Amino acid sequence: MSEIPEENELLDVPFGVAREIFEEVQTLKSAQRFSLSELDPEFADKLEVVLTECQKQGYNMVPYDGIRHPVTQGGYWRRSRSSAVVQKKISDLQAAGAGYLASAIDDAGPKNGKWATNAIPGYSWHQWGEAVDCYWEKNGTAEWNDLEGYRVYAAIAEENGLISLGSIGDWVHVQKRSGSIGSIYSLSEINAEMEKRFAT
Ligand SMILES: [Zn+2]
């Protein structure tokens, strides 16, 4: 089988684009927004410890993106990519038997904007309930320039056994497992898992 997702990069969304995504998330229906109870339970427990410790140290980290629907992920992936590239990916995925992932990209519809991610649907830990993005609330507002709070959050996350992507420029993001999804699961396993979790 051809290795469709060479897209298995660790990076979720770079910090420079995180603010745009944050603003997009604010427009979602509340049911699609962050809910601790939908996350992987072990991850949620560790995250709570991390957020409490940040708070104790004077940094209020606010989760805004947890479970991210494959179609939403498809939309992020489509940003910055030409329709030819998008159509090729959709047909490659279909040909490889990953019809659900192909549909998630297709259903997202055309998207513009800066490059946001290399992860196609299913290949972000956000689709597995094992990742969360938090902003630093400084003086009552989301801070997108000063990294101080994000550095503390990253350090505390690592101390508590979570993986921070701060060192590769994704300061909002922490996840449960290290490594890429594509190195752990096959394309067909990912397609099946996403279909099970999200297809209605
Ligand atoms: Zn993230």
C-alpha cells in the first residue's frame, strides 16, 4: 500500500496561526467546543493536574480546542493547498480504502488562509481525544505574543508526563502520547477508528 500520509508530522498548528484557529473555534456551536469529559480519561486527568498547577503559579491556561472533528481537521489541511492537491489527496485516500478520511476532506469545502497543518483528518491527536489547545489568559484576554505563560505550561505538562509541542512552535498544544499517529496505526485502522468515532 502506498504511504498516503507522509503527513504524519508532529506539529499540530503553528503558534502563528493558532490565533486564527482560536477565533474560528469561537464561532462553532457550543456542542463542538471544548469538553473535558469527551477527552481520553487518563489524558483529561493529567491535563487537570497541569492546569491546576499553572493556576497555582499564576498562569491561567484556558482550553479552547479538544476533540476536533475530522471535517474541521480537513478544513485546516485544505487551507493553503490548491484544489488539484486536494482532489489528488481525496482520490488517493479513496483508492487506498480510506473513504471516510477522503470524505472528511471533501466535506470541509474550499478553504483559504495560511498554511495550518500537515495532518489530514485522523492524523491529529485532536481526533483521538488525546490533545488539547490552551490559550494563556493574561489580564483577562487571550495572549498571542508573550510566550512566558506558554513556557510555564509546556514545562508543567512535561513534568506531568504529557507531551508539549512548544519546542516545535505549537505553544498551545499538549498531547498524551509522543510520536505520530501514522507511526502507530495503519491508514485503514485510522479510517476505521474515525468512522467509528464520528460517522453518524
Ligand atoms: Zn493542538
